[in-house]
Amino acid sequence: MTSISNPPAISDARAGGATSLARLALPVLIVAGVLTIAIAGNLTRYHGNLTGFVQFGSRFAAATRPPAGAIVGSPRGYDGQFFYLQARDPLLLHESTIAAIRGTGQGFRLQRVGYPAVAYLLAGGNDDAIPFALLAVNVIVLLALTIGLACYLRRRGRSPNWATAVALAPGMLLPAMRDLCDPLAIAATLTGLLLWRSGRRWPAALALIVAVLTREVMVIAVVAVALHAAVVAFRGHSWRATAARVWPVVVLPLAVFAAWQSYLAVRYGGPLGDAALQPLSNLVAEVRGDLRSGLPFETGFDFVYIGLMLAAVIVAVLTVRRELTVLNAAALALTLCILVPTMGDVWSDTRLSAPVFALLLLDGLERRDRRAITIGTAAAAMSLLVPFAIPGAF
């Protein structure tokens, strides 16, 4: 007699599917929980006022035009105030936006249109909704990145839990609490490189377009893709076939980036300027500033983090020498973000180094490279110290 009950194989498959789904859900729940705690802590400090995340400063208030009732909590504020300004007019269609930013000497920030443009769309063009949209974009990005990386890692035979080490690293979590573009820029870069590595060149090109429009330094990652492809071709592959395969991932992001830069030059009517650059000496100056700050916990955090950044530069070189991949090639190229710009505080340290740590961790997991995994994990673990070391972070 044939049983009409479910065969054991089907039951086992369902149990295995439930287990697999639970493994994917765990990192998402962890990231969602941490974001909830961090946002709730900040909202308590801001008395429920979402403009606190923007970090308006009195020095630039005339230019950034905070909404009525906004929190203007410090003299200089932070970068989120300029994203707020551009989110009201992301394509710079109004001359008043150009005039406002020109008067601050911060014109180079107009290059980073990706984040304010997405916030504008999420807000439906409603200025009153922009403070909410700026925060919501970063929350959505971090959750989406966690889901995507968890699925990717599972397919590669790695634990999906590693996704939390990327999404909750200081350079992702801290910018999300200050309405900054870094989570979107880094997520788009990682997505583009992983899609390209998986052979999906058109989606990869789209992701890298978002990356270069969100933070201009991500052009370095696109160049790294081109250099990696050139090395592959030089080692015996057909140059013509390699060029035919790689061109959308390189040419399209660079062309869109160049088009936006040209548009900015016309609209702004002059050079945009740039962030301060002090190759190598920037780290020395920061250490001296830490020693004079009189803040032992923050100084200790920054010392350790600077040490990890320098270790990441060394590990990036070693991993490329051992086995060149598109991930470690991009990581090595982006070490320029550690060695060249002026940092100035713990916030900028974490932001500028975040893509390097994320790429090293993912590359290490792919190749079972302990050094890369260790340095990426150690950087992510620094988030556990943030509430104690950086006053007002969460």
C-alpha cells in the first residue's frame, strides 16, 4: 500500500529550506536591531527631531537653509548639511542652490549627487520629508546590503553571518547616523564588483555608475577593474575578447561620471575645488591632534583604528602579490583613500577606510586568506567600542 503522507525526502527538504532561510534572516535581524538601537538613542538625544541626524552648523546655516525648528548643534556642523541642501535640488536646476554652495567653498561636494538624488526621490520632492528620507536611504541600503551579501556568501559556501561585519563596520554605521553618502557609495561599489565577478556585466555597470555618482573616489575602483582586466589579458587571454567583455563596466561609469563633471563645470561656473589632501603627513598630524585632545577613550580608539588602516595597506599589497583578483585590486587601489586625504577625526578615518576593509574581508573569505579576514574582522569589531569611545555617536 502506498502512503499518502509526505515522503521523508520532502520533509527533510522543507526542514533544510527553513534552516537555510533562518541562517539568511539572522544577519538581517542583527543589523536591523543595531540600527534600531542606534537610531532610537540618537532620536532620544535629539528629542525626536530628525534634523539632528543632518548635523547642521551655524557657520553654514545661511547657505544650507535648515528647516524651521531644525537642530543647529555646533558651529561647523558636518557633511550631512550639504547633502540636505542638494537633496532639495539634486540636479542644481535653481541658481539659488549654486549660489549657496559657492559661498561656502564646499563646491566639491556637488559631485556626490547619488545620495541626495535618491533621498529626493524617496521624499517625493517634498522638502519637509527630506530629513526622514536621508536617514531612511541609509537604513534601506544597509539592510539591502546585508541581505545581498548573506545570499552571495551562502552561494559561495561561506557563513551568511559575515555580512554583518560589512554592514555594521564603523565606516558604514557611523555615516548612517550622520546622513552621509558613504553607505550607498560603498554598497554600490561592492555590488558592482561582485556582480562583475559573477559575470553580470550590465548590472555591474549600473551599480558602479551609482557608486561614482555617490562618491567621486569610487572612480578608483572602476579603474582597478580595467587594470585587472588588462593583467588578465596580458597573462594569455585575448585582448580583443577581454576588452569586449569588460568595456561596459569601465566605459559606462567613467562616461557618466565625466558627463556629470562637465555639467557641474557649466552650472558652477568655475573650479569646484577639492577636499584637503596631505599625503602621508595627514596621519602624523592626526596622531598629534589626538595626543592634544585630552580624550583618552577617543584617542585610544583612533590610535587602534589608524594602526588597522596601516595594516590594511600592507595586507592589500600582500594579497595582490599572492593572487590578483578584482576585489583585492580594488582594495589596493582604494588604499589611496587612506594615504592621501586629510582625515582630521575618527569619523573621517572610518569613512575613508571602510571600502578597503570591506573588500579585503570579502576577498579573504573568497580565497580563505586569514590575513585579509583578520584585518577586515578587526575593523568591524571596532564598532563595539564606538559607544564608549565616541561621545554622541549612538
